[in-house]
Amino acid sequence: MTTTRTDSYRAVIEEGGGAQPLVFVCEHASRAIPAKWGDLGLGEAALLSHIAWDPGALNLARGLARALGAWLVHGPVSRLVCDLNRSPDQPGAMPARSEVFDIPGNSRLAGADRAARTKAVYQPFHADLAALIAQRLALGVVPVIITVHSFTPVWHGTPRRVEFGVIHDADPRLATGIVAAAQGSGLETALNQPYSAADGVTHLLRLHATPYGLQNAMLEVRNDLIATPEAAQAMALRLAPMVSRAMTVNRAEVA
Amino acid sequence: MTTTRTDSYRAVIEEGGGAQPLVFVCEHASRAIPAKWGDLGLGEAALLSHIAWDPGALNLARGLARALGAWLVHGPVSRLVCDLNRSPDQPGAMPARSEVFDIPGNSRLAGADRAARTKAVYQPFHADLAALIAQRLALGVVPVIITVHSFTPVWHGTPRRVEFGVIHDADPRLATGIVAAAQGSGLETALNQPYSAADGVTHLLRLHATPYGLQNAMLEVRNDLIATPEAAQAMALRLAPMVSRAMTVNRAEVA
């Protein structure tokens, strides 16, 4: 082990426009596992699969951010090491099993190991995102937080028909606005599918959006629809106007 | 100006027991104003008054933490520079007026000034507290967060009769438990007095406790009752068993 205790995996921040409130966040952007955690005992199929990252989500999030002049914040480490969208005390934060895969490197993790991963991966990412939001607020720009995810078309052998899910936590305004804006788009769209806040998937929104009363939503796109950079970019250009329209509608409702 | 952009005022953390869930937080512990912000145009009376800090609150919080073997996290800079318990976009974060005092150094603050104070004071404190909570969770200890404040006995010329206020945000369990435990203590105790979450005073609890579902409460003691270190210590020893009892009661309710 040549690594030190000071290893820290910061959030990757791609700047948006100065007055732009929109901040896209992609927690599961990367399947990279730093050398000190090895391969977690997994074979290549698992390491390339949706359990390690959200395939296509970063390309989609970046396409959305660029189309709208928005900010983009993404995670640099695989969720198998430490999931940025789960509280560190939850089993899913460093899962010993995910869908059909056992993850040997995560079984029987000691508290010190959980604490070290939390310090190296979870804390710096959330500190960086919190700092960005605090800075935007101090400058008089009230952020709108949208997390961008992808989901597998087949889960435990069962195909999923939904193509585009929009999930909300306590505040449904933006999510319902996006679903409304998706009507007629030809995308099979559903609110709170393929899972919902009750499944614990809105941790990041609870941590960063809700305390400040910021509008927020979680986008979930079926990953077979964004499997190539071109497909992800095309999807970004389909979704961008829906996001834009929902923000406008919600502002008007608040005013 | 000899200060640099890298000035950063970290949270002061006094360690508690390894398995101890209780974390006391004292946002308004200090009336210190770092030299680069001068005296904000204030005279000595204002700089020593309750608008600059919560007199007695740090002594009370430290007494509580020591009596219970708990953790203590406190702020090193006056709330007049940057209030750790207000969102950076709120007027009260860097108030231009507080009770009967104008604060010249805070009038017509530029966005860049607000952003610089937020970066120097607000962000490091909250990153440090967030890191402590994440570490405790990773180690399997679920924190209980209690903020400790004091209030002035006379507000805009009107005396306040309440001596001990316990304030809650979304989750009332711990606060109502402490109020119940205070019955018969001889302290004039009230729930959500002298103000409540509706007045925006629970920002820190929303940021750090609610997203993780942690039990939490805000304690407010009238500052004439804790004006000396001895009085604060005596009050800590009165309140410690109430906190302890409320935690027990609430654990039983959850189980």
C-alpha cells in the first residue's frame, strides 16, 4: 500500500453560467476504483455493469448542462467503493451485494474501513457540492438541483418498460413539472419510477436541496437508451426543453 | 490588508466518548471578529452584547457535553460576520440591523463580500460538522444533535418571562421529551419559545440532522441565568439529566 490517509476524491465541477441556477449532479458518473481498493473481488462483467456506475448518465448530464448553460457536479469513484447517494450507515453505501452480484471486497467491512472510505470519497464530494451551493446563494443565485441517473432495463430478470422516470423527495413541484412537460414526447415517462424516495434514493437531494428550500428532482433514464455518447447527447437534447419548461412553470407558481 | 483568500475558520471540536451519540453544537459561541473585518462600525456596547454572540451559551454547552461525555462543536467567529445558523442568502446571515443596533459594516454588502465571508466562515464550519456526523454514522453510532443557544431577557424593551425554551424543527420527539423532563424543575420552560422554526432558527438542524433522520433539538436559555461560568455550569448540571432522560424515552418509542 503506497497510498496515504490523505487521499481524497474531490467532486468534479464543470462551471456553468454566472447567473444560471441549474446545477446537475451525477453521483454515479464513474466506475473507477482507485488501486488501493483493488477489484473488490469482482470480475470484469460486474465491474463494467450498472452495479459499478450508471452507464451513460455522465454523458447525459453533461449534454443537459451544456444545452442549458448549467453547472455540472459529478463523482470520480465507483459507487461500489462508496455510494455518494446513500448515508454512510446504510448497507447500500458500500454494498455487499447488488442485484445479482456478490461483492466480496465489501463483505464484513470493519467500521474503520467504512470510516476511511467515507472520509476519502463521501465527505469531500459533499463538502464541495455544499460549498458550490453556499457560494451561489451568497451571490444571490438560488440553485435548482437535478440529479441524473440511469437504470438497467432488466432487473432481477424482469424487463422494465418505463424509459424516463422523474423522482421527487418532499417537494414534488419540479418533478411533476418535468413529467408534465414530457407528455407527447414519445418517451414512456412516469413519476417516481422505477423506484421512489421511499427506497432511499433521494439522499443527496435531502442533504443539499431540501434544507435550503431549493427546487429539485431526480432524473432516471433507462440505460439502453443512452448507451453511446451520441445517444446520450440526443437524449439530453430531448430532455433539456422539458427541464427548462418545468423551471419556468414552477417559478410562476411560486411568484 | 495582510489577510489572504485562504483564511478559513474551522469548527472547534471537543471530543466526546467513542460510543456517545450526543453532539452539542454552539453556533454563536464566540464574539470574536477577525481583524480583517474590523469592528463592523460598532461600538463596544454592541460588540459585547447578545447581537454579537450568545452570552453564556458556550459555557453551558461545554458543561452539558462534559456532564454527559458528549461531543461539542462550536463556532469561532461572531455571528455578526457570518451567522452559522442562517442560509447565506438570508438577510440575517450578515445582518445590517439586529434588534436595536444598526451594523454599518454589513450595510450594502456586495455579493463578493457575502461570498468571501461564506467561504471563510460558513463553509468550513459546516463541512467539519458534516464530516463528524458522517464519520460517526460510518462507525455505527447514530448521532443526536442538540444546538445550544441563549436569548436576551429584554427584546425591544419587552421582558421575556420564559427561562428555558426547547425548539424543534420537523421532528418534535426529542424537544417534547426534554420539555416533559423539565416539568417540576422550577425552570419556566416552554416548547418553541421565545421563537420557533417558523422564524428560521433551525437552519443547522435542517442541514445536519433532518437529512439523516437524526433526533435533534435546539435549547435556548435566558442569558441572565448563565451570565457567569459558575451559573452556566450549574445550569448545565440541571439540564443534563433532562436531555439524558428525553433520549432514553425517545429510544424506547422508536424501538
